[in-house]
Amino acid sequence: IYNNVQFTADTKVVVSPNVDNIYSSTFLDLNNTALVFVKPKTDRYCSVQVMDAYTNTVDVIGSGSKADNPQDEVTCLITGRNYLGDIPDGMKHIIIPTDMAWIIIRTVLNGPEDLPNVEVIEDQMLLMPLEDYLNNQTYVPAKGTYHEEYNYDPVDYVFNMSPGEFFNTANRLMVTNPPASADTPIMEEMKSINVGPGLTFDEKILGTDGETQWNTMLNNLVPSLTRQTATYMSSHGNWKYYGDPIGDWGTAYAYRGLIAIKGLGANPTYVAIYPEANTDSENQQLSGANKYRLHIDKGMLPPVIQDGFWSFTVYGSDNFLIPNELNRYCINDRSNVTYNSDGTLDILMQAEKPGDDMLNNWLPVGTGDFRINLRIYGPDIDKINSYWIAPEILKEQDSVSRIENNSTQLWDTVQDAYVYSYPLVLMDATMVEHTNTVQPTNEQAPVNQFQHDNELKNADWKNVVSPNVDTLYSEAYLDLNTTALVFVKPETDRFCSAQVMDAYSNTVEVLGSGGGADNPQDAEICLITGRDYQGDIPEGMKHISIPTDIAWIIVRIVCNGPEDLTHIEAIQKQLLLVPLEDYMSSQTYSPPKGSYHEENNFRPGDHVANMSPAEYFSTANRLMVTNPPAPEDASMIEEMQSINVGPGLTFDETILGENASAQWNQMLDSMNPVLSTYFLSFTEKLGDWVYYPYPIADWGTDYPYRAIIAQVAFGANPVNVAIYPETAFDSENQKVFGKNKYILHFDEGMLPPVLEGGFWSITAYGSDSFLIPNDINRYCINDRSNVTFSEDGSLDILLQNEKPDDDNLNNWLPVGTDDFHLIMRIYLPDMDKIHGGWNVPEIERQ
């Protein structure tokens, strides 16, 4: 397949199109054919990537191959797994372990006028059966066939398969494309549901609700894979890129799956890396409403080796190239740019055309949100990881006007408005569902009353993913429109933290542990008021003023095991939430009964996701009247008002055009990957672990971060109260698997560092993010566990399925037989020690 057209803004066949390279590709069937492939001698970068059926890179020929002369001609014999013939002299032998193979050839292009030169190279590429190559006859390739039913988008086609169609296709393909020997543990697991080479999958095994659960799994797949693979992301400043083992996957199945969805056939990092940024140096979303300078210090152009090259390309929020009057979509190492007198380089990223003196340095970005990709082919990884300083994206002080009635701009604004208002709409839906009850239960309570969770979670509990077995929760949803509430946190003998949030999930106050008080276990009496409260504050009461009418309280109380539950319940009974006038009276307060409505019995996240544009934005507009945006949101509100989204406005769905429903669904489908990519720019690494750092719970204007955390960890603690490092990889960067044995090793004095009153725990979860069933009903090991330390003061926690001997039983954390991951909860973390010398524990395979 020869692609001999340079991509432009009209190209919509593939997202994030590359304007640097011309691609040639071929799909091979090696079942009974050995093929000769000839890469001709070239005068430029030309890289040939040969992959097996699982997208593992088997070989790289030419540029990126580390050959002494990568531009020389190379003749190869490509054979399948069962080839027994000879290898002709002078031919490089490439053995593919699967019958299916894929070749991608990337040839650098120096602009439209260079296309004829690339076509000459393409014409010299040869691919023919070995017997035809050796008989010196002119080879005439066989004709193929066309079938209308195969005219589809491959990713959509796969995602629309039923479980039976998907797994029986996989079973058929694995016969002639056998799994690798390293895949043995996962193959054993898969056989339990009849998935494997030549097996027959029966959809009935999934139960009567199988189709619904299948669709739910697919809807959550990209965010789930993104979280699981966050440790593979490498970063340089605001730039993030996918690092090893990309293209050579080993058992990193989640990573392989995510990259297959995002861009099948990715290069190994030694061939190319693709750093990406969607925020400026102040961590604000890049927008064509602003002007930016991409500043590169002297001597800090992207470092490459041999015939490598680099380029910067911008893409709109739809992941396509951005139309502009110059038809310029990238600036690269071949562009005729002007350097500053000090040797630095500034690339102007803006919608407005600059003066002639900077025209060569202009990279048009349109008027909507955008991102920028840096492609580095033949990267000098040693320099990149040592002294290279990634370019900064500096926002200029002046900005340009947005263009009205532009379709791309319109949907950028719709997406911005959705992301901004998502936590507010989700908070309302969550409050409606959680208060949909007549009397308090352990999961629901009427408005302005506490629901008390009084049971420890176990493997049977499936209400919420990643359940916490360290703390018990008490929660209340408040309506402060006409009521001021007195909240009493009693004196305790333990960690007890009360987090008070507004309608946008900003943490307004923390009481007790993590709240900064000198004696956090002392009783506290607070008056919680809404934004319009004009009354007095009774003496001795701490005043908590909420800027919205809706508020949410989460009380977390540490629990020391089942025998400690009665003590927790005693503390929960002393949590008081009473209207001020009733508190000040001498009468016993009896909370009013709530009400139950069948239509409010829903899952909040699903309820919001299924809203139409009119339902969603009309809800947001109504909520913003009594839950007004913050002053710092003024610029976002101004943007949203252009589509009639804002406090008290009336949203009209016709503004979105005739195809509104389809585009709305497309926006929602594409938003999770976009938010997940943005989310990765915030995650911080601690060795092989990752966690969500500041500004979590105190969001400011980081609306995408706020939205993605609302999806995956609504009501998350500020980092001064708790952090939650997570990992699914061992010290060799391999995915952990329950049929192996591992040790989580802490050096002496290197247990998770906490401040006074803090605690830590390590909990194991299965691939479904629920607790793992085991014989001793143990789901975590914590600082209260009766573990045995080694003679040198270190601690080894055994991560395995098999029960160990009695000497090591107290140190055993059961992990089942399948994929698992760990979450380390550190309450009241000592961040100075965490970032200043703490040896983060590694998972060591035994």
C-alpha cells in the first residue's frame, strides 16, 4: 500500500496524521509462503518496521536499525514459524513467530515538491515469494478481491463485536498465531472461560446480564487501561510520551491494548518517540484564543542520531490537522526558521498571522483548543534522559478573538463547557441518588443527615471499585439554601478526618486529622453556612462558609479490624448534624423523614453519561444559579455563554446543528482518551508507583483534572490528608500476575513516612478493581498488622496466591491467581520525607 499524498487538514481517514513521513505498508500471510523483501538504497531517513500478529516489533531495517549505514540497500527473507528451507546467501533472515505479519515503511518527506523523490524510493521496494525471486522471471502479483462487508473502520468493528464474536475470532486466530511462551500464565487464566487456541467460547458463561456488563467494560476500557499503564509514561516538563516497552511488549498486555486502540503499529522508542503537550508552562489548556511561544534554548533542539529528524505538529480537539491559509501544519528541522541572536529559537503558535519577520516561525493553531506533538525520529535517548531541556510553551499576554459560528470552535466550547460543569452535574446526581430514602441506611440518608458505613469491606462487596478496608465512612449531602447547620465532630482516640466540599468538589475545610489543628482528636463544633448567610456565629463555633448551596461531608475513621467496629459505631453515633435553630433550642432534635422516588434509583455516573445535550446543560444552568462559579472561572463562563451555558441561561440544542446527537456522542466517546491523556500530565511517580498530586481537591482552574478525578475518585482527599500510590508492575517493569511469587521489600526505616496520627496500608485488588477472595479473608497489610521484620530491620511482604509456611503467614498478602495491582494508602503523609530520601518499595519477583 503506497501512500503518496502528504496529509492536510482535509485528511480525516486517521487521527493525528503525520505530515513528515510518507507511509508504505503491507500485511503478510506467511502460512505457506516465504517472502523476499528489498529495501532500496536511499538518500534519506527510511525505516522499515516488521511486526508480528500481536504488534511486537520483530525487526527494524534501515533507519532506526542501528546499522552502520542505515541508508544502504537490504535484502531480507521473511518466513513464518514453520519454515524449514534454506536462506539464500546475502539475505537477512527475519523469522516471524506468527502467520500474520505487518510491515510499515516510513520515508521522510521534505514538502510537497519532494513527493516524486519519495515515489522513486517506493517504486524500488520489492516484496515477492522466494521462488519467484529466485527464478529471475518478471513477477506479477496476484490480484486480490473486494468484499463490501469488509469496508469498515477496524477499531469500531472490533468494539461492536459481541463477546461470542470477539472471543471466537480470537480463538481462531490464536491457532495460526500462537501466543508466546511468556504468555503461559495468562493463557491458563483465559482457558477458564474457554478462550485460547482452537477453543469454543460460549457466551452463556457471562450470565443473563452479560451483554450489559460487556458494554460497561468496553465503555470503561480506555480510562482503565490508561490508569493501569501510567507508569510507562515518560515526561519532560509538560511533555509526556509513551516509553518502553512500547513495540516490544513482553507481558505488558494492558499497555499493548491501550496503544493498539490509540495507534496500532507504534514504533519502539529507539526508532522514534512522540512527546505531546496540551498545556502551557502554567499548566493551562492550550487554546487558540491565546498566543504562545514555543521556546527552545540554544543547543537544545531535539537530539537525534544518524539520519534522524524532528518536527512539531499541532492538532485540534478533534485530533486532525488545523486548516490555515499557509497550509502549514508543522515546523521541523528542515524548516527555514529564523533563530534569535542568542541562538535560541521561538516558534509562534497562534491563530493570527504574524508579521513577515516571524512568518517562517509561525505554526498556525486555529481558534479552538489544541495540542502539539513533537516527533523525534532516531532519538538520542541518552541525551534526552540526561541534559536535554524540553521546550517551554510560554503564553503571551495578549490574546486573539474567537471566531463565531465556527463548527470546530463550537464543539470545542461544548466540550469545555461539559468538562467544566461535569463535577457539578455529577454532584447533583449523586446527591439525588444518595438521599433517595425515607430513613438513613448504611448507604443512603435524607438531605442534611448522615449515612454511616458500619461494615468492613470484603471480596463479596461490589458497590464501588477499589474499596477501602482501612477506614469506615460517614457521609452527608447538605442543602444550605435556607438552612445553617451545626456539625459536631466528637473527641476521638484515633485518626478521624472530616472533609467538607462544595458543589464542584473543592475541599473547603478539613476537620480533625489532616485539618492542621494542634490537637486533631479533640471535639470540634462548626457552623456550616451557605453563601447568603447573614446571621451570627454562636460563640465557640468554627464557621465554615460554603460558596455553594450544595455541600458534601465525608468523615473517614480508621478501623483496626472487625473487633474494632463497636468503637467506630460509638464515634459515628456522636457525629451530629443539626439545623442551627434546633441546636440552640433545648428540644430534642428528630430529623425529618426523607422520601423515595423510583426514578431516582440510578447509578449517578451512568445517569449523567446518558443525558442529552439539552438535559445536561439545562441541569448545569439550573445548578449554577444556586451554586455559582468561582471568580477565577470568569473567563470560562464567558466562553460558555457563547452557547448559552451559564447561571440561569436557557440552552437551546438547535445551536448544535442537525447532527447534534451523533456529534455529542462522538464527543463523549473521544473525551475519555483526551481527559486520560491530560490526567497523565498530573500523575507523579514514586519509583514504580504513581499517584494523583496537588491540586487534587483544590482545583482552581484545572477543569480537566477535576473532571477526570470526578470520574475515577469523586471526593478525593487533598494530598496533605492522604495520597494513594498505585502500581501493577514489578521491579523489571513487568505486569504482576498472581501465579508468580513476589516480595514487596521495605528497607530498614523506610516504611511509608507519615506525620503524627497518620497511618498506612497496602491493599491488593484484582483486574476488576475489587478485593481478592482468599482463605484468611486478608485484603491488606498495614502499620497495625502483626508482621515479622527481618533481622536487619527490613520488611518483606509476600505477594502470592499460595499460602506460605507459618513463619511467614503474618507477612502474606494474598493476590489470587490472575492480574492484580496494589494501592498504598498513606494518610497524613510526610511529603518532605517522601520526596526527600524515602526508598520507595519495589515488587521483586522470586
